[in-house]
Amino acid sequence: MVGSPVSHSLSPVLHRAAYRELGVDDAAYDRHEVPAGELDAFLADGPGRELQGLSVTMPGKPEAHAVAAEHDGTSLRLGIANTLLRRPDGGWRAENHDVHGIVAALRPLLDGGPTTGAVLGSGATALSATAALAELGVDRLLLSARRPEALAPLRELAEASGIAVAEVPWERSAELLDAEAVVSALAAEGAAAVAERWGGQGPLPRPGAFLDVLYEPWPAPLAALVTATGAPVADGLQMLAHQADMQVRSMLGVPEAPVEAMLAAARAELASR
């Protein structure tokens, strides 16, 4: 896998657990620190020359899309990819499995198909969350970010899917919890600041279901507040495991990956830290 930072990523734990369960002994999965703007060079002249497939985390997801000669439908539509696969001609195929990961993490918590969704934050994960909520069937979407101008790609994607969009001012972002399906795509620092503000605003609305993309430490600040409302909450590790499931399928050509074993290995790793 590549990205920056990657030293604490659980993706190697997930993929290696899948290899063990599937009896695969001729594949290896390692981390490579690749800062913004360096993915192309890594693939052309660095260790990436020998790779047949790789996971891509931030900040490299737009770059992964850009270097590829072929794209799956989701990557093509969003302009970001979290998976690269070597083609027979030496080029790359880009895939986006983040959307699947979000859908798979949220769907079991929902009572039927949601009509209202919400995304807290902006950036690549928030864009994938918007696509995931569209896939789940929402027809109204609430958006809120510290920089409202960064919401433009999310709004455009949602409106292209026929979804009505409303932007909520950052200082009133707790209003997103009125939605049936809510995703927080905030990094740890931003989530902590929002949690401090939400915690001082009195009783919070109870969403239908909440996914916090964070997973270490757990419960994350926002997840703890939402859990206190009685709402079902999924952590980012579930999202990560389900997108890794699809990566394993693509990289190894297998019909499915052992998601439960992968999750168990990742939770054991977290417990040991």
C-alpha cells in the first residue's frame, strides 16, 4: 500500500489475514510511504516497478486515478481511486472500493433504504461517502464542511444523481444528525474539535445510523457522542475491511475474501497496541 502517512495503517493486517485464510503463500503486502505528488515516480522508477497491485490511501487517491489507463465505473465517475492493478501491457487499472466499503458498513444498521443522508467533511473520503449514500437510495443530502467551497464536488456528484442538496453552516453541523444515514469523513483533529462543540450544544438529534471513518482510538469523539443518543454506529475499521475485501478479490482473482477473519485480525492488532 502507498500513501502518507501509512505507518499505522491496518491494511497490511487485513490483507495478510486474507492470504492466510485463503492459503495464498506467493503474495506479499507491505507499506510504502509515498507523499503527495510522488506516486507516478514511485511506480515508474521506485519500488512500485515490481508491484502487480497496490492499495492507495491519502493523499494519493486522485493521483492513482490520474496514472491509470483504465478505470472501473466508480473511479471514473469520482476521479479518485484506492486500488491500482497492473495490466498485461504494463499500465494500470484504477478501481474505487471505498464506496463499497461505506455501503457495506452502513447497510446492516439501516432500517430499510434511507431517504435522507448527510456527510460531514470534504475531500476524497467525503466524495466516496456521497456516492455511497446515493447508492443506498437517499433523495436528500445534507453537507457541512469547515471550508464550504470544498463541498462543490460533493454537491455536483449528488445533484448529478438527482439528489437534492442542502449545505449546513459549519457551526450548525450537528443538524446533520437529523438524517437517516450520516457519515463523518473528518480526520482525528477536526473530529475532536467538532465533538467539543457538539458536546456543548445540549441533547443531540438521533440519526438513523452513523459511520465514523476513524477507528483508532475507539470510540472516536464523534462516535461516542452519537452512541450516547442510542443510534447504531459503525467504525472506520468496518469500512476498511469491506473495501479490502474487494481489493483482495481484484488482486487475487478470488470470488470473495474472508471478511470476518480479516476484521478479527485487525481488532486483535488494535488491542495489542
